Amino acid sequence: MSFKVAIIGRPNVGKSTLFNRLVGKKLALVDDTPGVTRDRRVHAAKLYDLHFDVIDTAGFEDAAASTLPGRMRQQTEIAIREADLIFFTVDAKSGLMPDDRTFAEVVRKSGKPVVLVANKAEARGAQGGLLEAWELGLGEPIPVSAEHGQGMPDLRDAVVEALGEERALGEDEDDSDEIAASEVLIGEDIADPDAEPAYDDTKPLRIAVVGRPNAGKSTLINALIGEERLLTGPEAGITRDSISVDWDWRGRRIKLFDTAGMRRKSKVQEKLEKLSVQDGLRAIRFAEIVIIVLDATIPFEKQDLQIADLIIREGRAPVIAFNKWDLIDNPQELLAELREKTGRLLPQVRGIQAVTVSAETGRGLDKLMESVIKTHRVWNSRVSTGKLNRWLEGILAHHPPPAVAGRRLKIKYVTQAKTRPPGFVVSCSRPDAMPQSYVRYLTNSLREAFDMPGVPIRMALRTSDNPFAGRAKKR
């Protein structure tokens, strides 16, 4: 039986570094700046023979409930309630602070088993801070270095002692379903080009939610799952880490990734914001569907189009959510204008699903998820080679390829080589001479003929080998 561990402490004691050490991956953002972590993050962890879930939390701060630090504290208190064991982390290098004593009292009142972790114990002068930690009354401090991996055997023994051998060493039934980066490719190979398998609506689905700062991404995810899971507020740029949330929608397992708001590259100067954006880009690569959240009051800024273009180039399937629709005074007029702009500004994904939603009121959320599933079906679609070549015959009869340098280009056949997104190989006489305008014509005709709206379509041109190439002409 697995158990949950929450890492608690004041800001900048190394909680996220310890979280990354236990998880075995650099998932949480780490920086010298206090207060980097804001949302709570849960992931499967391993400490030698112990398997458990670990929760990374925001640094405990004494602040009013309405302020951002106050809302961060509420998220940390939820983590304490969820946990079976608490790692109360202090900085052995700097010694005890007044906040450490205050929050130790909060942890003691929770009644949960506690392991006192004295981090940064490798530093010179850390021995004094280690001895000070005894004053908290939480038992023997365990000296560790999360950065260098020192003291982990002692931490493992302390966990077993706190929970008991039967609970700590129980079998872990829950497997982590994080996807390795090597498994995510631009398109998946098709074994049988003539097969058209049915869409499997039981498979788990990965959805990333992206957009500019303050577009309402975290609020949208909270509205979808029906709980205040992510930190939200009027301040722009609250989210820093890409947080994954497991959810069940109409019997289907879904993993939602909340990402940091992406500003224009020229405005991103701080190292921390650069790390947040990189984390968001990684979430896009992990995802299958990407919901682009646009602020309906100021839609289609240049940055919105650049984010959409990035998603399309990555081969992910985009869906647009026009958020804050409850603030619009003339919805019918604006809706017609947005539809026209969507078709004109995003021609590379003609027919993209665009839904008006209000994360604040919950309007349009079911319609948004139905659009997500519809787009995912198209993204996974396959067309048999026979159907494709019958379509190609009609295309060539109606509008054949142009002549280049006095010689007519010839197209022999077309086949689908990949899905997710759909990728097609066109065999022709001179691929390098084929005009891009004709390739776009083929792509748009194929999109309409086989009903593939709103997803990127890859079109690769190939030529067959000439068996006589390289032979000298014999007289």
C-alpha cells in the first residue's frame, strides 16, 4: 500500500530540490529566489526500497488569506491534510528562523507523523543549525543534502520508523504514467497503410492548456475538474511550474497540464521566467491536444498567433478557447468577427475548433471538451491507400501539376505514412521543383475530401530511384 509525503517548510530551504531528488527527474523549477514554487505538485517517488507519492509545496508564509502568499499557504495546508507523512524541512546552513518555529507548531497540530529534514547539511557551519533544529520538538533532525544526494539512507530509515515497517514497505500498486521524452514523436508510423482502425475512446488523453499570462488557464482547469486545485488570482503570471492534474471526464482518464503564461520573447528577461516557459514548451511536447486560451476581450494578439504556430509546428492538435465570454457586451457581433479572424489568421489548420467559454461561470466547458475529443479523433485518423489514390485521380484530372522549365511535373501515387498528426507521402517526378502553392492545394483538398479540419497535415514529397541513373550513355 502506497503512502503520501508532503514536503513542508518556509521559502528557500530546498523543498523543490528534495522533491526532484526523490522523483529522480528535474520536474520542479529550482532557483535561488525565495518563493519559486506556488502550486502543489504530486508525483510518484522512490527512496531505495520505498515507493510513495511526494507533494512539493509552496513555502509557508505568514500572510493575509486574500494575498498571493496567503493563497499559496492555503494550497500547502491542503497538502498537509492529504499527506500521510510530513517532511518538515529546515535550512541547516542558516539555522532556525522565527517562521520555522511558527510553522512547526502548525505541523504538530495536524497530528501527522513528521520527519525533520535538515537540508544543506553539506555546507560549512551547518552543524550549528543542525543542533538548533532540536529546539523544534519534532524529533531528531536528519542531516541531508538534496543537491548532492547525501543523507538519503538516514532519511529512508526515518520514514520507516515514522510510519512503521508494514505501512512503509507495502507494495506500490500505482504505476507512474509519465511519458518519456523519447516516446513522443512528430507522428506515429503506420504498420498497414490500407488499414483504417476504429478510434479508441478508452485510452487516456493528455491535454496542455497554454496562452498568454492572465488569460485564465488555471481558472479554466479548476472549473473543468470542479475544485480549487490550482492557484489563481487577478495577478498576471501566478503559475510557474507546469502542473499535471489527473481527471476523469465521462469515464475517460485525462491528464491536464497547466502551464505558465508565455509572453513575447523580447520581454522575457528573468532566468525564472525563461525556466517557466521552457517547462511549458515541454508540456506542449508531452500533450496530444493543446487548448489555446485566448482572452476574448483582447483576442489574437501577435503572441497568441506565435503560440498557435509553435503548437502546429510541433504537430500537436490545437483547440481554441475564447475565455472571459461573460465580460462581452455584444457576443453575436464579436463571435462572427472571431470566426472570420480564426479562418484568416490560422490557415494552416483550416476548420480549427474554437469555443467560447467562461471559466468563472462554467459556461461552455462541456462544449469545449466535446471539441477536444472531436479534434483528437481527426488527429488520429487514417485513410487507406486505395481511397487516397482514387481521390488523387480526381485531383489530377481537375487541376494537374504545373509545368516547370518546360517539363510537366508528374504525381504517381500518395499514401499515408503517419498519424498523430496525419502525414502523407506523395511520389512525384521532381520534388524540389514542385511549387509550394500546389502542395497547399493538395493539402487543403485532402483536408476537405476526408474531413480533417483543424489539425496540422504533413505532406512529404518523394521521388522513386531511377534504375538508369549514373550509367554512361552507350553509343
